[in-house]
Amino acid sequence: MTKPNKPIIEYIPDFLDYCEVEKGLADKTQENYKRYLDKFTSWLKKAKKENIKPSDLTPEDIWSYRLYLSRSKNEKGQTLKRISQNYYLIALRALLSYFVQKDIECIPPGKITLPKDVRAEKTVKFLTLEQIERLLLAPDTSSEQGLRDRAILETLFSTGLRIAELVALNKEQFANIKNKKDFELSIIGKGSRPRTVYLSERALSWLKRYLETRKDMAKALFVRYGTKSDVDNRLTARSIERIIKKYAVIAGVPIFTTPHTLRHSMATDLLNQGVDLRTIQEFLGHRSITSTQIYTHVTNKRLRDIHRKFHSGKNLKE
């Protein structure tokens, strides 16, 4: 092991560069790591350990940090949820793994353990098909903007794209859809991993109608209207979030509805139709099946209902 010559805090920018260059993590993941490690930096400063080196970090320090997280409160004065606490610990564990990778002496990453039921607190928010229908029908498609918004909604529900993946789509990727009834598209998703997404005939028809109105030279698939430039007018993730929220209010569907809700709803719908989790994993582009297992509440409920309806034990004499 190489003896470190600088404090942990000074290694964090190097770690974030490593996440980008060597690990190929998405920008959002890098932002989250930085935010979570800022919390660790704050703790080090409060504990007067801002000059501590990786080799000097002890299990007792990790325990003190865990206590600090458990007693921390958010801007609303609420204690951090356990799952939120674990995100901070996962980021710290990733930093320790970086030290190991770079032969920097430190305690093993495995010293930071996570409860096995950490995912139990994470619930999936999704819309029913009836709610999805109301949301899709909400835009006024007699206007260019309404037609664009309908195409956005239909594309999100059909493909299960993450918002960053949707924002990155370009018009040229759909240059040959005119006479097609279905369409598949190769994209580069989270972590720079390629995957294929599929547009239903329904979603494709709305995309065609939207693209027929586009006379500008912009590269982006989904653009802002009313801007001075028709070249650099790509819709941002924040703009799309506002669009979804607007139509959630109009349609009278739950206010929690976001672009990611449509991703969850697409996955939930496929599961209800009998598609297995491994296939859902491929559709969503999850690296690990563990990420897809947040949807097991859906399959568990469906299996329970099937068992209740068909199991012959209910017909046996008491």
C-alpha cells in the first residue's frame, strides 16, 4: 500500500474525476456522490478531523459518522430516513473502494455495512392505466406545443426512458420513421451502457405528427417554442418535469407524477401483463436485477390475488 500524503477531503475531487473517466458514471450519479460526500466533509470539519488521512480513518470514525447521519435533519426539521442515510454511506463506501483501487491505505470498504432491508423503505409510485390514459389525453393537440407535449408523454410511457435519456434524443434518430408501424431505438443510457428501447405504434404516430410540424434546424428531438434561436433550443430536464406536472394537474392524477413515474408505470404495466423481472431489467437498462426488484410489490400482489382466486384449498371442507 502507498502511504497517503494528503487528507481525505483533498482526494474527493480525484475520486469524482475517477467516477467520470474510469467508471463512466452518469453526470447525475456524480452529482449525487459529490452531494453525499459533502455531508461527510461537513462531519469531518465538525469533528475537527478535516486533516485526517485515509490511513487514519477508523471503524470508530465510521460509527461516529453513522450516529451523525441518524441525528441529522433536513430543511424541514425531519430526521433523515434510513434509506437516505444509506445513500450517504454508499457514497463513502465508494470512496473507500477508490482508495483500494489506487493502492491508498485505508480501512476496507466492507467495514461500512448496510441493513439488508434497506430497500424496504423505498416504494414505487406509479399510475393506473386509467390515470395514464387521462394524463396522455390532457394536452391540447391543436397547438404545436400541445402536440409536442403529447409526443413527450407517449414516448415516456412507451419506452420507460429516464428523463436525461429523453432530453438527449435527437431529431435525426427518427429520420426514417415515416412509414413504420413500430420502431426500436438504440440509446446510450445510465453509466454509458447501450440499450434498445421500443416505441409502440401509438407513440410512434404522435411522434410522426409532431415531427411533421418541425421546420426548424434544431438538432434536438424535443424543443422549446418561442425562443430566438431555433438551433440551441433543446428542452431541459427541468422543463420536461414542469410539463409533466402541468398535465398531472389538468388530468387530475396524483401530484407526485414526474417523468420517472411514467417509467415506473411502464414497468408496472408490463409486470401486470405477466412479463418477468429479468425482461423488465433489460427494458429499463438496470445493471443489476436488485434495482428491478423494487417492483416486486406488484408481482407479489398479483400472485396473492391469483392464489386467492384459484387455489383449490378454499373449496375443501373445514
